[in-house]
Amino acid sequence: MRHGTRTAATLLAMVLAACSPAGPAASQGAEVTTMELTSSSFADGETIPARHTCDGDDLSPHLAWTDAPDGTAAFVIIVDDPDAGGFVHWLLTDIPGDARELPEGEGDAIGRPGPNDFGRRGWGGPCPPAEHRYTFMLYALGEPIENVKDADAARRQAEDMALARATLTGRYARP
């Protein structure tokens, strides 16, 4: 009975450690960090200006972020439309780890543009039939992702490797 009690206590301690904020990641020395992603083009939850869409110049919006964790070697940005089944508007990998912003219209020149669901590479702005939401997800990575074939593969790798994440959401409805 004593051996069973010790085993149960050990198992309970392991479960509690895994569930606590200082669980396995903290024991491996990983820093828990929350980044903030913002844009001077639009505020979180607000309307994306037409100049960033198919109704305007289709320029990527300005993005900036703070509080990147130590050890960040690269960033990845994935922009999708959850109201259109996750339609990917932008996949940008290999953003340098010391970058803290992407100027308006220049993101594709700073990172490596990947394929979007329009069938081309780089930014493809909103062009919905009705108002949709657009999720800008920024990942901080300890090393760049490799062999990016599509946004789903990039997202899986980024999720697995993320040191930190930040999200910004915009809306757009065609005039």
C-alpha cells in the first residue's frame, strides 16, 4: 500500500507541475512572453483602410510589435480570414529577429513572402463579398522555419516552435 501511495503522490506532483504556469517550459528555462502587435493603419478590431485592400492600392499595412522574447531569431506573420474558412491573405517568413516593424507596403521586401490563397506570393488584401474579419498572427521563433510549402505547413511549424505569439484583428467590408 505504501508503494501505491508514493506512486500516486509522484503522479499527482507531475500532473500539477505540468498544469502550473511554471510547468515543463519553465523547468526547461523557456521564458514566457506576451508580445503586442499593433498597426498605425488600423486599431485592433477596427476597419482596415481601403488602401490595404483590393478596392485600393492593395498595400500591406504597417505592423509593429513589442516585447519579443530573448532568443528570437525570426518572425512569421500569417494573415487569414476566419469568416472565409481561414483563407490566407499573407504568409511572411524569415522576418529578421531584430525587426520590430514592417512599414506600410514594404513587408514583402523585409521577410520572405510565401504563397497565399489568391495563388500568388506576398500580401493579398481583403476583398470580401460582405464584412469579414482578418486575423494577423505574429510568431516569434528561436530559429527560422524551413521548407515552407504553404501557410498550413508554416502555421504548424510556427505553432510548434513559437517562443511567443501576438494577434491583431481588422475588419473590412467592400463599399
